Amino acid sequence: MLDLKIPEDISLVGFNDYQFSQYTNPSLTTMVHMKNKMGFDAAKLLMKQLNNETVVSVVYAPRIVYRASVTNPPLND
């Protein structure tokens, strides 16, 4: 066992912002994704492909919910 402390020794970030993330100790910083919008857009793109229409790439910017599991990195002198 490494015996690392969060966030003193290592920062920890989760994925999907599950509801329990805010109740862990320390509370977990997470990435939030627009799952419903992604699914809807994926279906639209699939329909376009099936109809031989032009399909473009879609990029989503995740949002970060900062909680107690991360800290600023130390500054090197």
C-alpha cells in the first residue's frame, strides 16, 4: 500500500459526476458530460448517415465540478 493522502499527496478526479461523488471523504472532483445531448446527437448523426447526408464531427467540452479531492500543484522555485 502506498499510503497516499488525497489531496495532499495526489489529486483524484472522477468521471460522470455520480451523485455519491459529493458524499465521499474527501468529496470527489468530477467531470460532467452531457450524456442525454450526446445520445440525441448520435441518433441524429446516425440518421444522417443512413440517408447519405453529410455528417460532421461533434466535439463536447466537459465541465469540471471541483470538490475537495484536488488541490493546486506545488510551485517549483
